[in-house]
Amino acid sequence: MRRTRVVLAAAHLDHDPSNNRRGNLKSLCQRCHLIHDRPQHLAPRRITYLLRRALGDLFLGRYSSISGFIRHRLSPANEW
């Protein structure tokens, strides 16, 4: 028989960490907690992606040329 340990986390159902009422809290395993909070995690991720892309466009031109430049510089045939 195989035994596993499950770690429970307290999830805020309304995604407001200051609302600690009993009806707003639920015990979830880590996987279920991440699934529950996924929309809140994706919003900052998208903003970070767009900001990095904008900085790349601003300083290095279009993003497609950056990947080619990096690939060219990191290939083993090109010594720095």
C-alpha cells in the first residue's frame, strides 16, 4: 500500500486575503488551490510579458529579430 502526504492550504473563495470569514475560507490541496487562483496568477504574468516585449521592441527592434540574434550568438560555432 502506498502512502502519500497531502498538504492543505487555506483558499480565499473571493480572492480577498483580508476577508478571513469562515464562509470565505476553504481547505484545498496545493494543486486545487493553484487551479482556483489561476486567473489571478495569469493577469500579472500577462502584464510582465507585455512589458518585456515592449522593452525589447524599444531597444532592440522587433522581437523576431531578437530571437535570431540570441540564437546566432549562443550557437557553439560562434565564440565570443
